[in-house]
Amino acid sequence: MKRYSTIALAVVLIAAGCKDNPITNPIDAPTVDALSGGLTRISLQQLATGVTAQDRAAFGSLAYLVLPAIYARDVYRIDASEPRFVSETLGGNPDPGSFAGGGGFTDFFVAIRSANTILLALEKPDATQFSAAEANAARGFFRTMKALDYYRLIELRDTVGIPIQTDDPSAVTDIRCKTAVLSFIAALLDSANADFSAAGGSTALPFTLPTGFTGFGRDYNQVSNLVRFNRGLKGKVNFYRGLDRTAPQPALFQTAINELTQALGAGPGAVPASQLPVGPYYRFVPGGSEDFKNPRSDSKIGLNPLLRDSVQAGDTRGAKIVSRSTLTGGGLSTTITLAGAVPTAANEALPIPIMKDEELVLLRAQAEIEAGQLAAATADINTVRTANGLAPHPVFTSKTAAINAVLYEKRFSLLFEGAQRLVDLRAYGRLNSNFFRRELPTDPFNAAMPIPRGELNARGLTTNPACTA
Amino acid sequence: MHKIRSFLYSLLLLALFGTSAFAQSRRVNGRVTMEGSNEPLASASISVAGTTLGTYTDEQGRFTLTVPAGPATLRIRRIGYTQRNIEVPAGTSEVAASLTRDVLQLETQVVTGTATTVSSVNAANSVTVISTENLNRVPTQTLDNALQGKVPGATITQNSGAPGGGTQIQLRGVSSINASFGPLYVIDGVIVDNSSIANGITAITQSARSNFPSAQDQRVNRSADINPNDIENIQILKGPSASSIYGSRGTNGVIIITTKQGRAGKTTLDISQRFGTAAISNKLGLRCFGSAAEVQAEVDAGHIDAATGVDEFNAATNKCHDYEQEFYGENPFNYQTIASVRGASNAGTTFFVSGLVQHDGGLVRNDFYNKQSLRANLGQQFGTRLTLRANTELIHSLTQRGVSGNDNTGINPYTTFSGTPSFIELRRNADGSFPKNPSTFVGNNNPFQNAEVIKTPENVYRLIGSASGQYSLLARERQSLDFSLRGGVDSYSFQAKVISPATAFIEQVNALPGTIVNSQANVLSANLGGSLTHRMITNAFTATTSAGFGQSRRNSDVVANTGRGVFPGVTNVSAATQIFTTEGQGINKFFSLFAQEEFLTLGERLFLTAGVNAERSSNNGDAKKMYAYPKFSASYRVPFIPTRIDELKLRLAYGRAGNQPQGGKYTFLSTLIEEGVSGFRASTVKGFPEIKPETASEIEGGLDLTSFGGRLRLSATQFRKQIDNLILQASIAPSTGFTSQSINGGQIVTHGTELELGMTPIQMERFSWVSNTTYASNKGKVTRLPVPPFIPISGSFGSRFGNAFVQQGQLITVLQAINGCKALSSTGSCASANRILAFVGNSAPDYQMGFSNDFTFGPIRLASLVDWRKGGLGINLTNAYFDGGLGADTAVGNARSNSFRAGNAAYVEPSGFVKLRELTVGFELPAGLTSGMFNGRAQSARIELSGRNLATWTKYTGLDPEVSNFGNQPLGRFQDVTPYPPSRLFYLTINTTF
């Protein structure tokens, strides 16, 4: 009997061994597989914060915020321990292996992947968690954020082009030319807008956005306001598609004007001064476990000394420029800086607009100039001028004069708030020695960053490949 | 798997329906004694050749055995003795046999499978067997140290001189870059955890500039807990050709430990009392300033703080302190008390119960290692068929290792001495207070105060237990079938604290003075294994078939809390102003099935083995997939050999083992915080769902030769080990949203040679000399690397000083450093653009040799062990600390720092050495004297005087060429940063057996 029970025991144990579930789920951190089980309101909130936080991280990097402002000749960053802020901007070409040439890339693609991951999970939303309208609102939001990040990528890479991510996380796709990328972004924004239409303007997102999206005059948790954000970005994209130097599409200027009007909710001359600073913003939180300071708040930063001389008398935006101790190095020198760049606790927390209405008004003026609507353009330019303490211009008769005027307003309204100035100088063909002095004898007038070394390596390349249309 | 299952069932059926009956038989009585002394040998095994019949001798060495009719051969064996065959003619019923001691271990039983062993006479692998005697010749703090110099093919290196362990064992070179790299420890069938847990001292040393425990915490690997005195023997499977039976945990070799069991015979009580001390064995030497002008020159050069300048020099009464002696000059009183009872009862119970109480002081006041262990090994025989065993060991250790290794605060004593000129008094004042070090270069740190006020207790409670049963399903004359089942648990709890009170000068420079780290770990490993072994013996062959399963799991949870801004005297981390918390958890599961056939034939000359182990693990990408680890081996005892040669065996073995991935399977979500709200996004490290184990295939061939009537034994082994599917970090296109991923790819091929020469040049009744010499060399090369060459993730201080580097075509142990300059500046320095990055040599030794000699002159015994490591490189960053003007020899120091400035690898040094590892002199008290002790109850008594690491000969200029700042790591362990100095250990042992 004993023998039988021993054998029975052995058989049971062996069988139990074979049956034992061999899979152990990791318990230290959630994995992306957690998303395949469906989203809840709580997990969607966390993932949405992941997207906006990653987008802020990408925007708030030195590579996005500082380097384009140096390329645009508004800003210097002089740091003895990191001479590449000069040697790879105003003094020479960026190295694709360094932060100066390789930055402003990965972070945006990580944000895009985060948005793509949620969009996949949102394909079959759990009806007990989200209404159909909420799911549409969420889709529209993540598509718009993707469009924003793609736009920022192409701002930095311009004619070099960028790849477009697919849902397959291992797919390394072709590097697409700027024209194709902009048209992709435009289509993406339209599909987001279609999501918003399906959701209905009165729907709110099924999660809460950071207060930067709600605390500056408009609550972007509401679909109706997200539509304005979406259309504003679409208008911006369409304006630059219209002005595209390789494949201009003049027909898009009027489309851009219409979209920007929809975003602003008022025609030329009708936007009140109080509305100009309205828009979504990035907020920065120094200290604590978050510890994300406004990257402009930096003692190594100065403004190009020419900037002070360019300010027109009476322009209240002149207050953005303040004196600082002399900052010298690498052949550059300055004694001025941005008021917001002085390293103080307040500046470390100073918000930066993602896209404010003041920018949209000026973009509409740019589109109107190209569309030949100089009276409307002048009205939009004057909206910004008068709000900043300057006398209105009489209606422009010359396109060039109007462009000069709008570029002045954009430069000081959006000073050190992103890559807008760099984009404009390139778009109007002004980033060259006909329009600007060489900052250093070896100044190459860098206009765009190369494809980073890591991306080239993964593709088995050593230099930027030709982009595909 | 289904096939294996049906095979098992059919074996069971065979067992059920097999009948047992003996043909005609007779009884044979006999007695077994020790050659020369006529002392009875208990527990010797007697078996009838060509059958499964057998028995054991009793306390008087007597046995009775039923033997088939006709002439028979009895095979008599006992552990530690040479086997003997006795012919018993048909009519004889009384036999007597004597066995001689197997001093060269010619005939130990070596492991061939989970449930099987074979005599080393036939073994097809080179398996090193260390007996308890060889292991415990000289007392040791931890087991790993006791193995140093004794295992050819093992590189055993102690990470620091701090008490309580921290030793790395590497068998047959580097076998992984990113997966596990240490051998597997198995005690009595229980897989024992050898992880290293950091105590969090980084919080005060800032070695890793982190609030959380790090690799630079001078960690102890937990094999230190094992009590070496309980060990009967250790078998070391050095590579996959032997360790294949351990599947995906076998790549790095296996250390199989068998503890002592009770045995028939008189119950013995063995008591050893050891007393000892330790002394610093090497010092760096510190500068003595001869004049105020010399001091001023160093102040002007910026090498010393003006606050420790001429005024302090002139005011000093003692102008040259030997800080090393003052601080590390403690000669601790060490002791070990070891007691064990061993025996058996008439009811078939065997027992071995042992206890250990150990105290080892450090070279610094208040540093120590305390260990207590209690073991009970019980066995019970039920009838003739069932044997049950239960082995348990309960261990507690409490260690305080003080502060050593890399730091960025000036807290390490050697860092302090490198920034404090030796005319500053740092020792305790008469009133009990401590002087504040005036040097701000080292944060006003006073190590003498730290040794008093900073506490670093590390408490480990550990239980290792196993229960096993063996049931004889079938026992017939020519076949047997045994079922065995074994379960084991290894569980430990680790509690470490670092208490650095705000009163310490070193804390007063912090924004929030007063630091506490409280780290806790719970690690549980459990395994269960069962096997069926069928043995069939015919006149032509012996066939052993075994099959079974193994299952194990490991759960771990490591939590560390660091608190800053704590009031002095408070040890509760929740009282801190700022608290940082981290936790790491893990669960893995594992299941395997195996089957093996062993075949001994041609008059026991040819031994063939084939086996396969199929296994799955939750660490693999596909957790359900079974990976197969096959092995084949053959050995042949050559029949035609010249005279003077007793035995010549040729052997060849092939085996494959694996190394489980340690992660890399999943894409985790990373936490990001925006405006205080936490969010998640996919990590930029992408998971590799197909990740699989690294595989190691090894082919090993060799010969074993015995000559001069067993007085000489030579074993020569050559192996080729190939690791494939290396787990590597691959960069991926960032446009996918990910930047890296673990992949399988890459290959390392290692070739090596191992020689062992054992001799008994003299073997007389009153005088004997036993000598063992070992030689091992191996070199591993990266033969395929599908990713760009890289610096391994394990710690280093960059190529300016030197680091490991993985590049196709190079040795895996190559050392890369800046060495050379394209153009020197006018001041003799080398701009970074001009520095030449080069491979400066092989960090691993060219070869290692061990020389062990054991002399007996009547009652006196003298034994020594010398460990020689030829070649190899280390990086002596400690010199870089002292080359700033405070080293004893400033000319040498200046020359070195100038050379470094000129772009040379000035801190890379040869790290070969010769060490006198063990020396012992023992005296066996004469029987006349012993019988007068303890009322005549003592059987024998011995007094021994012994020492460990008594002398070192090396060109290395640092404290010890063995040290590793990062503790155990697969590559680049050679970083020497202000370590705890090594010590000489001295012991007096009194051993009495009752």
C-alpha cells in the first residue's frame, strides 16, 4: 500500500509540475501589456499625463527651446564647460552625434509613441468607462498632440525631413521630405477635427489636462476649445505649406486664413487685446520629485546684443530685454538677456505658451499678406502693435514692408518661446548673410539639425539620406 | 514532454509488477579495518560486483551479506579510502579487508546527474572535489575564501579587506556580460541564493551620487553565510560539459556542497576552540613633512588646504602621524567555537548536529563580523526500502563593515588621509570628543569620529532546509529502481542600517545633517525535485537510467528608505525631514524534466553518458517553451599501459548549459510627473518578447593518470567553451519612440587548460608528504558582436583611468584606457582631442597556480598553500588620490600624475601576485596524554597554529591586488578605490574529539 501511495504521490507531483503556470507577471512596474486589457478612466488619465508630460519634456529641452533661438540669432548660450552651444551653432555645423545635432528628436518621437499607444488602446474603448463622445474627444486630443510633436520635429529638421512613426513599434520608416510631412500633419489634424466633430463641442475630455491647458483664458478640457487649438495649429501648418520653398501651395493661404479665423473666433481687427495671451501653456515646477525648471532660467544665456537696438521706441515688449553681467566666450559677447532668463525662483516656474492667440493673429496677417489681403493683414498686425504700446501702421501697400512689419511683431511677441523665428527666417529666405551679419567668421548660417547619429546607425547610414517625397 | 511522461509511467509499471526473488544464496561475514592500524572502519559499503546487492559495516567494522552461490567479488568502499575488491571463493564465508587512505582523492564519487554519481576512476569530466579536511585546514571568515588556490580553473578574489566576506568566484573565465555571472551554489540539493544586497552606504559616501543603495556599497555575496565546518565535501562542476544537468543556471559552473551526515559507529563529539587575531598586512605609506617650507609649497600648489598649513604644522606636537597604523591598527580578538555531534542509533537514525559561534573583529575599532549557525542533519531508515533525511541550517550574522571604497564626500578614511597632511591630530581628545579636521578638502571629516559614531549594522537571518526521501521500488539481484524526492527552502532576511548622526563632522556640511538608511530584503528560494533511477547490472555492463523533474521559484523583495535631516540618536527613518524610498521585487519560476543514461562496460573500462535536460523559465520571453540542454560524455581506461603506470584514463565530454535572461522581456511604463500629477508612458527601453537564455556549449577532453602505486596522480584537461546568444543591449532607431532593447546575439569563445598534479613523495608510517599542484589558464575572446563595441554597463571610472571593453576580435577581459598623446601641450598635458584610446592589455591573469604541501612527522603536521596569479591588470585609483602630494614618496607620485596628465594610463598596474594563503602547524597530543584528559573520555586532541594570507609578493603598489570597488561584476572588477586594507589572520585551534 505504501508503495502505491508513494508512486501516486510522485505522479501527482510530476503532473503538478507540468501544470504549474510558468508565467510570472512583473510586479515592480506596469508594462505596456497592461493597456491591452482595456483602459479605465484612471489609467487613461495617467497615460494622458504621460503624453503631455513627455511633450513638455521635449519642448523644454535645450535642443528644442534654446538651439533654434540661437540659430535664429536672438539668443546666445555661452558656457565654458559646454562650448558646443557656440561651436556647433553660430561657429560651425552641428555634429549628429552630439546633443547639438542629435537633440530635439528622440523626446518628440517618444511622445508620439505614447500617443500612438493610447490611440491603439482607444480603438475598442470600454463602453462602461467612456461614452462614445468621450472616446472621440480623447482620440481628437491625442491626434492633435501627435500633430504638434511632428510639427516641432519638422521645425528643427526642415528640409532634412523626418520619419513618420507607424503603429508597429519596430518599424523603421523612410525619412519623408518636409512637404510630405506637413501634408501628413495637416491630414492628422483634420482627422482629429473629425473626432472632435463626432464628439460634439460640449463634450469634455474623459481626463483632466494640466492647468497649463486651463489656466490661461480658455479651458482646453472642452472639445469646443480643443477645436480652436486644432484649427490654430492647422492654420499654421497650412500657411507654411503655402510658403513651402520647394513646393509652394498658394491656394492654402486662404484655407489658413479661414482656419485661423475659426481658431481666433474673430476676424481681422476684431481680436481684443485681452485675448492675445490666451492659449495653452507649459507650466514648469521646480523642486520636489518633479523638479522641472523653465530651461530658459539659466545664467549661461544671453540675448544677441543687436536685439536691444531693434526694439522700437515705446514698445512695451522691450521690457523683455534686460541687462546682465557680461557673458563672453567662443568669440561671442553680450550684456543683455531675456528678463525671463535671469535665474530666479519665479523664472524657473515661468510658463511658456504652447501656442497663444497673439501668434495666431500674426500668422493670419502673414497668410493675408501672401493672399494679397494687405488691409486685413495691417489690421491684424495693428491689433498686436497697439496692444504693445505702439502706434498702428497705415495700411501697407508693399508686400515686403508688410512682411518686415509682421516679422518685427512676431520676433518680440514670441521672443524665446520656440522655433517660430527660425521657421520664419527660413520660410522667407532670410537666413543668410544678405539679411544678417555673420556672428562668427565661421558662421555657417545653420538652418536645420541633421538626423541624429543613433538614428543613422540604426539604419546603417553615416550621413543624412535623401528624403522621400 | 508527453513522451518523457509516458516513459516515467512505464518505469513505474515495471516497478509495480517486478517480482523479487533470489536464486540460491549464501551468507558471508566480514570485517573492514584501516590499513596499518587495524582500526575498524564503520559505514564502509560492501557490494557484490555485478549485482545490486550490498550493505554497510557497523561500528566494529563488521558486516553480513547475502551473496549468490559460487565465487563472488566483494567491492569495499568508504569515503576517503581507496576502493578494494576481495575475491570470495565459493566455500568461504569469512573475509577480512583493510582499506588505505585515498590521500590524492583517486576514487571519490563525483556527480554525474541530479540523482547519480560515479567513481572518479570512471568520471568523464574534470570535477574538483574538496574534502572537509582540505577546506578547513586553516580557519576562514567565509567559505569562498577557504576555496582560494584550491580549485584549478576558478578565479576567486576577495573584494575588500572588510570583515564578513564579499568574494567573487569565476569558473573558467567570463561567461556572460549582462546575465548572471557567478556559479550556482547547491547545498544538499537545495539551490542556495548568492545574491549581494547593498546596505545603502552610498547615502553618506555619495559614491554613486544617489540616495539609494548602489553597486559601490561594498556588498557581501550571501554564500558568506554558509558554515564551512559543516561541509563533508565540495564538488565543483566548472563548465557546461559537467553542469549541463543544471540547465539554464549551469553556465557559470556549479558548486555542489554536501554537508556531513550522521554515520554508524560510536557517537562522536567534536569540539574546536579557536582564538585568533588580525593585523593590517599592507600599508600605502603617508608623507611626513620635514619643514614648514615643504608644507607651504603644498599649500601654494593647492594640494592641501591652507587651513592645514604652516601654523598647524608648527603647532603640532606629533608632526608625522601614521594614520594607517592609528586607524587600522586594531588587533581584534577573534574566536570561533565549533561543536558537532555525529552518530547513529540502532533504530536506524543517523544524526549530525553542529553549532558555530564566530567573531571576527576588523582592523578598525567597532568593525566586526559575528556569525552563529546551528545545523541538524537527520536521517531515518525505515526497513530496507525507505530512507528519509532532513537537513536544516539556521544562520545569523551581524556585520559592521564601516566605510570604505569610492566616495565623493571625503568620508572614506583613505580619502581623508589623502587630503589631510599627517601633522594633523585626528585621534580622540582626552575629554572623549574628537578634533574637527581643519581640512575642508575632505569636508572636515574625521574617520576616527566616524568609526565611533557612524553605525552600519547588517543583520542576516537565514534558514536553509531540505527534506528528502528515497524509496526503493525494486531491489533484485541485478536490477534496482529507486525513487527519490527532495524539497528545499532557502530563505533569508537582510536588514541593514546606516546611521550617520548629525553630530558627525561629515554630516555638518550637508543641508540636512543626519542620515539614516534602512534597507530590508527578503529572499526566498524553494525547489522540489524528483527522480527515478533504474540500475541494471549484468556481467557485461552496468546501465543506469534516470529521469525526473525539478521545479523551483525565487521571490525577492528589496526595500530601502533613506532619510535626511534626522536628529542625533533617532534611528527611525520616518523621523527624517526628507525621505527617499525605493523597492525592487522579483518572482521567477522554473520547471525542468530530465532523462539520462549511463553505461559502464568493457570490464568497467568504458563509461558512456547521454542525457538531456529540458527546461522552461518565467525569465524567458516564451515562458512556456522548453529549452533543451543535452550532454554526452565518454571515458575509457586504457588497458595497455606501460609498467609504472597504474591507470590511464582518456575522457571527452560535451555539454550545453544556459544562462537565463535577467530582464529585458517587457516594455515597462515609466513614470513622469507633470504639475504634481503622475503619468505613465512607455519606457524608451523596449521589451524583447523573444528573449531567450544565453547558451554555453563546452567540449572538454583530458586524461587522468595514476602511477607509482597510486603515489602520483596527474590530471590534464583542455576545454573549449562557446557562449552563444549573449544578451546584449542594442540601440534602436529613436524615431520608433524607443532607444534600446535587449537582444540575443554575440559569441564568446574561451579556451583553457587545467592541470592537477598530486603526489605523495613520502609515505612512511611516521613521516609523510602530500603535495598538490594545480595550474589553470584560460582566455576568452569575443568572436561575434552584432552591436557596436561598448563599455559594459558594470561599473568603471571611464577610459581616462581604464575600463573593460567589449569588441569583436578582442579578449573579453581586455582593458581599454587612454594611453598616449598625439601632441602634448607646452605644459606637458594632453588635450582631450589628442588622447589616444588603446587596449593596454589583458586584465585577467595569464595563468594561476596553487601549491599545496602537507607534511606529517608523527604527531606534527605542517601544511601550506601558496596561490600564484601570473599577469593581469588592475587600476589603482587609490594612487590618484595620494599623487596630490600626500603619498609617502612624492617623487614617484608626481612622476605618475605628470605621466597621467600627459595622457598615459599611469594608474593601470600589473596585478599578479603570489600569496601565502594558508600555513598551519598542528600537533596531535599523544594518546597517553589524551586519555588523561576529560576523565579519559577524549579520543584525540590536537593543537594547531595557523595563519591566512600571511605574505604577499606583488608588483602592485596598492593595498591589495584583489580588491574590487564595485564588488562582484562580470567584467572590469579591477577598480581599486581607497579600499578597506587587507589583513593577516592568525589562529590558535584546540580540537578535541570525544
